[in-house]
Amino acid sequence: MPSGIATEIYIAIGLIVLILLIGLVGMRRRPKGTEAETAPPPAEAERRARPEVAEAPAEAPPKPSLRDRLSKSRRFLADRLADAFGRAPDEETWEDVEAALIQADVGVEAATQITEDLRSKARERNLTTADDVRALLAEELVSLFEHDADRALAFGSQKPTVWIVLGVNGTGKTTTIGKLAADLVHRGRSVSLAAADTFRAAADEQLQVWADRAGAEMVKHQPGADPGAVAYDALQHARARQADVLIVDTAGRLHTKTPLMDELGKIRRVIEKEGKVTEALLVIDATAGQNGLVQAREFAEAAGVTGVVLTKLDGTAKGGIALAIERTLGLPIKLVGVGEALEDLEPFDPKTFVDALLS
Ligand SMILES: Nc1nc2c(ncn2[C@@H]2O[C@H](COP(=O)(O)OP(=O)(O)OP(=O)(O)O)[C@@H](O)[C@H]2O)c(=O)[nH]1
Ligand SMILES: [Mg+2]
């Protein structure tokens, strides 16, 4: 091979190698922007890396505790008691405690009794810290609720169990019935509702909405019809379908109109001809405070009430009314309403309640 041609071949190979090398170096130095354009955005990259986690449905938020629901009352009391307990107990401490309890609607008589007991026990036990006195106050409050009260809702020996719900207008009767029905259905019981509030316009429509939400049946008549007749029909209907529980909604006109009490008596008599009313639940609105108590007393005296449902505790700073109700009416609080949703009904337990108020 002539040496001139060999040289040209070597030069050509050298050039090719050089071009390849330049190309390689160029690829390595490609600007970062380009790389970013082709790479998936960070969120997208994360989604690709963890598809199950990113695409799983969000968990339902946990149900707020009773303590959360009573936050208005708790803050109200906490602010006042913080002042009282901010120093070693002296005369002023006890005055402040008494004032706080009265403002929380515990009732004057009960507030005085609690404070006197607290003062003498704190001295006896030589309590000096805020935490100790607060714990003693909790003990005192719990002790004033009826210890042996049966707070469970009573079921009858035959189907259907019948519960009547009554109380002043707007206290939360219909809402409570909806919540109760939902809870029963959730526990596997079949429920019928009687729209025996034939007085207020559209009361049956409101009850129907709750019946649908809860998965219960409802019996109604025309507006203005005899509530006793509705109760009677509802009882027959509940029997025919072997319903476990029949809950009767009633009108809430003011107690001062005597016919309302007559009407409630009639509903009960109609049912008791063929069955038994095992609960007549008086619904009291906690936000009405001591006023609500006066109205409730007349219901309690007239209507054979078996227990109280205390509603709207979430909307008041004066949760102390629970104590006043038990002491004044001599009736057990069986349930508390703590919101407007289906699940916002809780069984009442004095210790849990007081802990939620004070801790
Ligand atoms: N925040 C709060 N609101 C409640 C509670 N219970 C009932 N309510 C509200 O109180 C209002 C009246 O409730 P209803 O159930 O219609 O009261 P009612 O006693 O049936 O009223 P009448 O049929 O007119 O006598 C409604 O706006 C309810 O949402 C509760 O526990 N908490
Ligand atoms: Mg109603």
C-alpha cells in the first residue's frame, strides 16, 4: 500500500475518533434546563413512585370528641377558674368559683352548695395546688348528678317499643328523633316514625327527611289531623311490619296552652290501649338556660316524662345547666345533642361530661 494513502486513512480515522469524542463531551455538558424539561414534574414523579398511596381516597376525619363539642362551655369555665385557681386558695378563690358556677348556669343553690363543700374539703385535705382543687371540683360536680339513675333507653317486652318525644317548640325534638332512628337502624333495629306534630306547617316533611336519612319508615296524616289518630295508625303500621321501635314526634307549642298537654295525654292513652310507652323523652334546649328549665318543669309534671334529652350543648357556654336540670326536675338526662348531624347524639354519663367540661 503506498504510504500516502495509508497516511490519509490514518488522518480520516483520527478525525472520526475526534468527532466522536467531541460528540460525547457535548452530550455530557447538555444544559440542565433541557434535562428538567424532559423529566416528570416532582409531583408527577412522586405519584408514579407511590401510586397506591397518592391515589388512595382520603380517610374520613375522626368524629370530634365530647370534649371538643363542649369547647364553648369548657373555655368559659376554664377562663374563670384559671383566675380563681391562679393562687393558693383564699376567701376570694371560693367567691370566684361560686360566681363561675352560677355564670355557667349550674344554678345558684347548687353553686353555693358545691363551693361550700369544696372549701371545707380543700381545707380538710390541705389542698393547695390548682390541679388538686380542680380535681376535687370535678368530684363534687359528678357527685351531684343522680348516681343510680337508669340512663339507658327502655325497650318494651313486645314489638314495637314505643317512645314519645316532647318538649317546647324548637328545642330539637324532630332532629333528635332523626338521630335516634339512625342509631337504632345502625344497630340493626327496624324503626317507624309517627308524624304526630300535625300542628306546625311542614313538620311531617321535615320528619320525612330524617326518616329517609336514617333508613326508617314514617306514618303521617293530613296537616291539622288528630295527633292521637296518627299515633294509632303508626302503631298499627309498626305492628304489621314487625318494627322494633316506634318513635312519636309531637308538636312543640308552648306549654302555657293547656290543649298541648291534653294532646300529649291523648297520644299516650291511644298507644297504651294496645301497647306500652316505655320512654317519654323531654327535649330541652341547653342554650335556653334557666328559662328553658322553667318551661320544661311544666312538661315534666304533666306528661309522665321518663328522661331528658339535652340538645345544643355544642352551642352554649353554659353547660352547667345539665346539673340544674337533674337537680330541679329530678329526671335523668339520658342523651345529649351536640350538633346538627345524624351522629351528633351521645349517651349522657356524668363523669365523662364533667371531665369534658373541666379537663
Ligand atoms: N347546634 C345544634 N343544633 C341543634 C341540635 N339539635 C337540634 N338543633 C337545631 O335546632 C333547630 C330546631 O330543631 P327541630 O328538631 O326542628 O326542633 P323541634 O323541637 O322539632 O321544633 P318544633 O317542631 O318546631 O317544635 C334546628 O335548626 C336543628 O338543626 C343540637 O344538638 N345542636
Ligand atoms: Mg319538630
